[in-house]
Amino acid sequence: MSLPDGYETRFYAKVRQRHERERAEQGKSAEARATRCGSITARADEIEQEQAG
């Protein structure tokens, strides 16, 4: 299903702006969460290597 030209710009531009604003506000917590998940994954890899070795 395709939308007529202009429909996306009228309606979704507002939605996209709101989502971008919300993402910018949540950016710090998202970065912290990504860092935390990354360190957990790295630790899991270390444990697997210890068990294998």
C-alpha cells in the first residue's frame, strides 16, 4: 500500500520530529544501556573462554 505524495510529509513529519526529540532526550540513558550491555557481553565471552580453556 502506497500513500499519496504529501501525506507522509503532513502527518509523519510531526511524528518523526516528536520521536527524534524523545530519542535525543533518552540518548544518554540509551548510551549507558548500550555500554552496560556491551560489557556484559564481553564478560560472557570471557567466561566462555575460561570454561573452554
